[in-house]
Amino acid sequence: MASSSLAGKVRKQPSSDMAAFRTVFQKAKHVVALTGAGISAESGIPTFRGAGGLWRKYNAQDLATPGAFLANPSLVWEFYSYRRDLVLSKKPNPAHHALAKAEAQLESEGRRLVVITQNIDELHRDAGTKNLLELHGTLFRTRCTKCGHISENRESPICPALAGKGAPDPDVHDARIPEQELPRCVKCAGLLRPHVVWFGESLDPDVLMAAQHELDQCDLCLVIGTSSVVYPAAMFAPGVADRGVPVAEFNIESTPGTENFGFHFEGFCGSTLPKALGV
């Protein structure tokens, strides 16, 4: 009896049949691609997870909080200045380009592909993706903590006091920049913060609603370089799979969500994704 009940719980392993996936992809009219840190790691951008999750002596996730910014805005701005400068030196990789090319190809055929990303590096934009929802904001926008004004900013350094600051080495001393010398609002001179979603903050409801609309409409979902553990994004693909829509995962390893998906392609996304999308 015990063995039969266990047998009933055994899930079918996801397929790694590229030809079978291509057949599904060629028929799809509305494709959603969910992307995470893994796709940008192949461009040389750290994921700040696991053993490599430190910046200086700090856990990177401890700096990405409203409380950290309130307590030490200089330190948090150093961290984000480092991240901005690093990203500005990087380029989109073949996985980013594959999605942008596939979007253009599908559009020419009256079909749709939209990218919903957890990344804040704008590499999808740089690759040419137009249908893009950035769940967690972007490194290259700022928001005033006083008046709420949001503006684009790709300057390096973002302010004179941060020039040459932000080195990640553990023996580097914190700069302790006076607050009045940190990035300030052009409208009201209030203190600026990165326009990103920090741990403990809610996603922009308009962006979240738009993402959910795309997920509700899609007939194929791609999960690319995301560990499927950060909520609410971790629930997106399983929700799509629950309504019987094919989901294909592209990752260097299995994730907690793998068993829920119809396809799993293991390896670097820059290699597997262009093949899968035929671009």
C-alpha cells in the first residue's frame, strides 16, 4: 500500500528535448520570458548570492533595505555606485540578444514576446528588448526621498563625492560621505535613493498588475536564469504551469521550481537559449 501511494506522488521529469520545445515555441502566440540574476551573471555581473554574496565585509542583501539606507546612506550609495559602474562596463550576452531578436521576429509574425525581469541592470534594454517589465526597478533611475521625483541617471560617478568610491575589497574603509554630498534631487535638493525595490518593500502595483496580465494571457512561459525563490516572482511560472501552459526553464542547474515545468534545459543560457529560440 505504501509503495503505491508513493508512486502516485512521483512527478514526471521535465523534458530536455529541444526539438519538442521548438515545436511548442513555433506555435505560441504570446510568450512571456521571466529572467533573473543568472542571465546577467553570464555578462560578468555578480548575483550576490551564496558564498559570493559579500561586498566588502557586508552581506549584499543586508544593504538592500530601507533600514540600511536610513542608518547609513553613504554606505548604501557606495554599494550602488559600485554596482552602477560595474554594469556600465558590461554588455548584453547572447541570451539577452536572443530574447530581443525573438521579440522582433515574433512581432513581424503578429505574435508577442514580453520579458519580465527581476534584474536591475538594464541589459535587456541595451540588447534591444522593447516589451519589458522591470519588477525591481533599475540601477539607472533615482527617486527623491523628499518629493518622490523619479529621474533617469547613467552618469558615472553619480555625484562628485562618489568618484572612485565603492571598491568591493574587504580591507577598504567605508567612505563616510556627509549626507549633503550624496546624490541630491534637482527639484527640491532632497536626498536621492536608487529607484529599486529593496527587501521589505512592495513591488510597484502597476508593474505587478501589468506582469500578471501578461502571465494570464501567455500560452508559453520561459524561466531564464532565476532560482525561483524570490517572491512574488517565484509564484509566476508555477501559476502558469497550473493552468496547463507549457513552461520551459533555462538554468545552469535545477531549481526548486524545476519539477513543476514541462521543459528544463541545463547549461549556460547564452548557449541554450539562442538554440531554443532559433535566433
